[in-house]
Amino acid sequence: MTAARLPRLATLAFGFAFLYAPIVLLVIYSFNASKLVTVWAGFSTQWYASLFSNAQLVASAKISLQIAAISACIATFNGTLAAFALERFGAFRTRTLFVGSIYAPLVIPEVILGLSLLLIFVAFGISRGFWTIVAGHATFTMCFAAVVIRARLAGMDRSLEEAAMDLGAGPVTTFLRIVLPQLTPALVSAWMLAFILSLDDLVIASFTSGPGSTTLPMRIYSQVRLGVTPEINAMSSLLLAAVGLALLVSSVLSRKRAS
Amino acid sequence: MRRGALSGGRLWALLVPYGWLALFFLAPLALVAKISLSKSIIAQPPYEPVFNLSDGVGAWLEQAQKFALTAYRGLGDDPLYLESYLSSLAIAGVSTALALVIAYPLALAIARSDPRRRSMLIALAVAPFWTSFLIRVYAWIAILKDEGFLNLALMKIGLIDTPLTIYATNVAVVIGIVYSYLPFVVLPIYNSLEKQDASLREAAADLGAGPLATFWKVTLPLSLPGVIAGALLMFIPAVGEFVIPDLLGGSDTIMIGRTMWNDFFENRDWPAASAGAIVLLALLVGPIVWFERRQSKGQGA
């Protein structure tokens, strides 16, 4: 269909320009020598240098990475079990409530999740800090993990498992040698998704954090409220580069596995 | 297997995630409902417990009646909350409609591209979702400001003489929401378009339908599940959005997420914020249940 070619290419060009122009501008102006974000005054890497001498930002980045790593592990573990329960356990009592608790947090506004978590921590006298953020993040990210892993489980060929069982493998052996290897790509993407969602979260972290546990998005947010600065552009560019690299590596890995 | 009975191993495998969700999702929501019924006291914690956890259900009902929903009545009296709900629904609705208008042609263009390039194109369209939400919203400040990139560009090509005021208005909020949630809308629409059998379109063409008629009668109706999934996936969280109205909106941009946040952190009126959360949840419960049904049945995530 050559007639439809031009509108199609125009749509693609417009769509991708809309999606990527803001990100590209942000990265370009992180190298701006001027303090003004929209006026170009020559190339400079000074904002990257000042970034690393900002002890507060570096400390927050560390906290965020730790929270993201721990909560992603919990989320992947819980999400795997939940995915099996949804896909393989058939009917059980209160299944509807369980399904609802998995799918609702995907869409419920974060403000509600954060507020409710804060109230429960206060009610039980738990002082807020690092671990309450981990718990909050592990809760909403496990739902995303469950959805990713469930999709993979649904597409898996069960005859392999049945064959293993017929040949005398117990359920544990079957799980470890047949199910787990097939599930690994989904587990990796679930972990990555949980990690990135945690790393990016501002709202739930703000409600569940305490003194001494300011995460990177909280730090960025409080600076952004004061105005646009090249230093935040530099910080953002580094984060974008990290995520871009991770996406590239994972797509290369999955292509290798597929071939 | 008998309905409702799970073997030992499966029972444990279910209890761990179920227990986690009960502790950190269901119990907190129940607590919000409870606190929304209590009287506001500016103290630490800033609410007066209406009842203790040990009181049981009977006492709960009795107390609930006695306090007669003080916080909810406050919501009714407070025009700020009513206005917040209405303008949140309006802003989220307009944004969702706009996002569909942008996302559908994009998803269609990707679905009709060379099969070898399709997966790369859709990955590119979804990739921004993986990058920081906060940063993507922040990027728009520099574009939309009075002396921002958009105004500079428009003035350079002579379309306008004086800068447009977009930043710190509801227009900026709508742009920010459309931009941030676009990948959520493109992906489900693309999935339903990509699954479509091309022979259906050929059959329609053979039977004399023009490209436009084929689109309205075949392509669009078949892709509606994807359109609905995308719209719900965007609309529900967008209603309660906090970051976007706070960073791109003006002081007159009132959205419920922001109003609750302010009540919570600045006015420290926890019962009012809790009642606000419960009402918001009640507003969204229809769309949320709809979304869940589609997801758990259709399995298309």
C-alpha cells in the first residue's frame, strides 16, 4: 500500500517527535554553559561535575538504589507466587478479592496508596524510614511483577511439565528444571520493572519516608519546585542514560536467547 | 480438586502474597475508611480515633452513626473538594480523549509498518515509560514557560508576537498528562490492531468497501478492546494525579490528588484527606472493576 505510505510516515514522525523531543532537549541543555536553561551559551560539562560534589544528591541516589534493589526482590518473589496462584490454582475461596488486590494497585492513584500506607504505619506505631518505603514499593510493584510473570506463564507449554512428571520428576524437580528456566526472562523483566518503578516513585515514598531517608525523586522534586536548573538536567540525563543502557542490554540479551 | 480447597504447598504459595497484600494494601485501605469517620484534631497523629481496633464491628457501626460522617459532611460543605473532583474528572477526561486521538494513528501506523520493523517501533514508543516520570514532566517546564522553547520557536517563525501563557495553566497540565501516559495508551491499541487478521480488510475491500469504510466497519470495531483498556489504564490514575498538576499547573489548577496532598502535609487535616481518598476511590470503583474484569478475563496486559 504505497498510497498510505506518506501519511503513515508522517504519523510516525509526529508521534516520535512528540515522545522524544522533550527528552532530547533536556539532554542537550544539560551541556549548556549558561545557567539559563533555554539560552544556549556553549558546550560545558560543569553541571555534571557539580552534581557529583552535591553530597545530598549522591546520598539520596544511594538510598534510592538500595530501596529499589530490595523492594524489587521482594516484589519478584511475591509476584511469582501470585502469578502461579492466578494462573494455575483454579478456583479458591476469596479468589475475587485476591484478583482485585493484584489488579487494583496498577491503576489506583498513588496518592491513595501512599496515604493509606502512612496511616497504617502511624496506627501501629512503626517509625517511618528506609524499610517503610521498601514495604510500600514492594507492595505496588509486586502487582506489576505478577502481571508480567502471569503473561509468561499463560503462554508456556504445559506438556513439558507433564512429560517431566510422567518420567518420574517430583513437583520440586519439575519446577526447578522445567518451569524456572522457561520463566527466567519474565522474572528478569519483572525485577527490572519493579526496580525502575521504585526508583522513579515520588508519591508513595513521600508518604512513607521519615527523617534521613530522602529518596532521589524526593530530592529532585524539591529542587524542581524551585525552578529549572542545568544541574537537574544533568542528573536527569544520567538517569536516562542508565535506563537506556539497561533497556539496550536487555533487548540484546533477549534477542540472543531467541536466536 | 474441590472448589476452595488447596493442597498444602499451594496454600502456602498463595498465603505469602495474599498476606502481604492484606497487610500493606487491604488493611491500609480499611484504615483510611475508618479514619475518614473520625474527628479532626490537630495533634500527633492528627486525628482522634473513633474507635479502637478491639471494639469490633458493632461498636464500629454505632460510632460511625454517632459521628455522622463529620469529615464527609465537611467535604460537602467545602467547595474546594467538590471543585477538585469535578475538575480532576474533566482534566483526566479531556487528556484521555486527546491521548486517544494521538495514540490511535500512531499505533495504527506502527501496526501497518514492515513486520521486521514493527517490534522495534513499538519498543521505541513504549521506552519513555521506562524513564523517570518526574523527569519527563520536568522536561516540559522548559518547553512551555513564557520564555521556553515552544514560545521561542513560534516567535521565530512569526506565528505569534507575544509569548503564549501555557505554563502554570490547565492547558499545561493536559499536555503533561497526555505526554506522560501516552505509552500506556499506544501499547494496548497496538496489541489489538496487530492481532487483527489482514484478510478481513481484504475481504471488505473485495466486497467494495473503500479504505475509510473498511476502517470504520472493520478495523476500529475490532480494536475497541484495546482502546478501552488504554483509556482506562490512563484515565483512572490520571484523575488522582499529583505530580503533573503540581509541577505544570498554576495555583488555580485544582485536582483532587493535589488537594488531598495539601490537606495531608500542609493543613494536617488527616480525616478530611482520608474522606477525600475514600470518595475518590468510590468515584473510580466502577472503572477499576471494569478494568479488572477485562484484565483477568482477557489476560491481555
